[in-house]
Amino acid sequence: MKRMQLRMNRVAARWCHIMAAVTIIAALSISCISSADDELVVNTKVIHDNGRGSMGSIAFSSDGSCLVGVKDTTRLANRLFDFLSNQSNHVWEGEYVVYDVRTGKTDILPIPAGKCISARVVPVGRDKNGKIPESDVVSVQLVSPKQLGVEGNRFDGIKVKSVKSGKTIATFPLKKDSPKHNLSISVDSAFTALAICNYEPLKGNKYFYHRGRFELWSLSDQQRRISRDSEDIGYYSVGFSPDGATLALGGGKTVTVPKALTFGKRSVVLDVPSHSAMINVWGVVEGKELKSFAYGETRGIHSVVFSRDGKILVTGDLDGSLMWWRASTGEQIAKVKLDVPKPIKGRSYGGPRIYCCALSPSGETLAVGVGSWNRGSRWGEVRLVDMQSKKVFATVWENHIQVILNVQFSNDGKMLAASSVDGTLMLWELRSE
């Protein structure tokens, strides 16, 4: 145990020097913001960039007066212990970064550590039940009844809260064996239903064999309406149609594909594990799956977005492809492969992966967070795609040093926000489309 502690101390010291350098580089990289489309972007603001922790989910209040981001501030020592011991039982630490659009003031609201193991903020439309003020934002916290760091990090419940008041709106129990990796939570525009999807690598198969679970809950009576388990599909993303009648799940299904391997003069064909992108379309009212379709060998879908009329589904996968589908039939309409930008001198860029997408209120513009998480070649950009022509027409955040985790439009379409792994939160004021 003493040897492990000494090793952790040495690694922590090295990390401190590395992170100091990264913070300086990141500060410089924020200046790489495109002014290629001056007619679109009125103003650009760096809301938060202190470099300590990653900025994950972000959301505007329904009236657009407030922007909130969730920042993971878990201490480095806890992360190192997880890495060295191949466990995930640290005490999660986080905070809400709350930006007042009207005054320009930013407040930091700590999230109490202990039984909360993760938190998300989710965008909503007009709350028909009046539980969330128009100037507030909905937070979804994953909770555990046990003290973390002692008895593991399995969560078995969800709390839906308002960020500013801290008021609990709803509480849902989850099955005790829920997969521990939560990637996507979505609330319908009327704030009547909540969907959550999880995934978890099966033991001994970290990269390919995933099991997943999807659950749909009613926010009015706090009852589970749909529950789906899969032993060979990891559910990575979920999203509602604008009218809340349909939702889509994006993920990756475990498949085996033949691969030719050469050993000297000998060539052998072996079946190796891989992923096939998987899309499931569900009827919320019916409570059943309406359509399921898969395509190709890919790393899986991490973003699903419906068009404003709910007829078209746009997906973004970890191979860097945007695809347009007819939601009712699964027919592929178009495919666009995003490219790697020209690297800044001294940097190398990995292949493009799409981690997040958001559609503007008018339905005309798709904001895409694209980049690479490859060690030594990380980068991120926010690009705008015209939904009609399927072409990128602007890049509002260029050559960032880290991956973009989330993008969101305000409900009036006048603002666009994005967050990054390095803790940066950006805001763009836009002209009308």
C-alpha cells in the first residue's frame, strides 16, 4: 500500500506540471475562434475557462436569461486512484456554473459531495406544470444511498431538481444493477417525461462488449413507463421529438467481423469483435419500439436529434459521420463525413468523432461538436451545418485543444453555447437565421 501511495504521489506531481502547461496552452487556444462568418456571429464570450475539471452538460433557461453548465471538479488524487486500481469508487465532486445573460455575472454553486455521483442539466421548453420557473434550469442528479469511496459508485436513484432554488421536483428509483456509465439524459419539451440510457463494458471486454439499459419515466406521477435491457447493445444517446410523442436511442451493437491478419508469410482470417451503429425509435404513448435499424461497422452513435416536424432523425457517430434518416422507415437520406481541420503548427490531429449535436429552433441549422480524444492528438471544433444543403457553412470555434462535450441553442435561437473537456464554456450571440 505504501508503494502504491508513493507511486500516486509521483504521478500526481507530474500531472500538476502537465496540467499547468495545458492550462496555459488552453488559454491561448481559446483565441482560435472563427470570424469567417461575421454576418452570423454578433459577439463571442468566454464564460468560464479556469482549466480545473471538465465542463459537461449545459442548458439555457427556457426564457434564455440564464446559462448553466455542470463542471466535474473531482480531485486529481481520486482520479489517479481510479486509474491505478482499475476502479471507480471515488467521491464525485462537481459544481454548477451559472451565467446571467442579462447582467454578465457568473456564480458558482457547489454540488454537495457524498451521495451524488453525477449531475446533468437538460434543456426544456415551457413547463406546463409550472414546476420550473422560466429563468431556472432543470438538473438531473444520479444518487446512491451509500457513502461513496467506501462502498462503490453504483447509483440507484435519480433526483430532478431546479438549479437555482435547489428544490427537488421528482425522485425516481432505478434498478440496483443499473450500468454504471451514464451517457445521456433527455426531458421532453413539455417537461412531462424523462428518458435515461446507460451502458457498461462487460468484464474483461472494455472496448467492444457493452450491456445497456434504457428507461422512460413520467414526471407527473413518477412512474416507470418503459424499461429495456440489452446484453449486447450499449445505449449512448437519447432524444425526444419536438412534440414528445417519439424518442430515439443511439448506441452500438456488439458484432463480430472477419479480419485478415498476417504473421510473417502466413495470413489468417479471424472473427474479431466490433460495433455496428444501432438506432431504436420508440413511441412514447404506445410504450413500444416502433423501428430499429443498424448500419455498418462503426464506433456507435453518440448524438440523436429530430427535425422540427419529427419526421427526420439526424445522428452523429464516433466515425465522424452525420447521417439523415426517415424516422418512420429507417431509410437513409444523406450522409456527410466531417474532415480533420488543418492542424496548427506543432500539433497533430486524430480522426474526427462527433460527440454532440443541437438543432436551432428554426430547424435550419445543426450545431455539431466534432473532434478527437486520441492521446497526443486531441482537438475540438463547433461547426454549423445547413439542414437543407447538408453542408458545413461556418466554424464558430476552431482548433480548440480539447474535445467539445456539449452544444446548445437558446429557445429563441439568438444564442449558442458549447462546453469542453478542459472546463471552457463559450457563448455566441447570433443574428436571426
